[in-house]
Amino acid sequence: MSEPDEGLYITFEDFMRVDIRLGTVVDAKPFPEARKPALKLWIDFGEKVGIKKTSAQITAHYQPDQLIGRQVAAVVNFPPRQIGPFMSEVLTLGFADDKGGIVLLKADQTLQNGARLF
């Protein structure tokens, strides 16, 4: 295994600036207007952050009805980004499988909405 390029290192303070929270999907809909296949998600991050919406390119493994009630992790402190006619407010996190399909990141236990990654 090779060492990361020295220019890729970040400080712990850099990491702490990225606010990654756990939330529960409360609504999910197809997003046919997106250039790449995607779903629109509404995620409840608890009282402090609230419900935020996002566009996620996760159609290889997920249908909207499979996502309601599922907890997902997302970066909640990026600025909103316009995705076609939809304003995405958070970045939902996942890993690419060997075909490029995204598999959502999740906690191995149910936690309170808004729990922060440390």
C-alpha cells in the first residue's frame, strides 16, 4: 500500500470543519430532469439542522420507496447548489461499487437524527 502524497494531507482542524451528520430520509422522488439518473431526497437532520433536500445519483441500487425511513450520512455545511430546477442543500455520502453505482454510507446502529461524525 502506498503512502498518500504529502500534498493530500489535511489537518485535524480541516476535518472538523466538514460537518457530517446522520439523518433520516422522509421523502424521496425520481428526478427525471437531472442530466445523470438521480433521486431527490428530503432528509431530517433533527432540530438543529432541520429537513434538507438533496439530489443523489443513487439509482443503480435504490428506488425512492426503499429510502423512506433509512438513515444516511451527509455533509450539511456546503453551500446550496443548483442542480437543474432543484436546489441541493447537502451532499449525501456513499461509495462507488465496481461498476460505479453508489452505495450509501450508513451507521451500523440507529442513532438520533443530527448525530455528528467524529
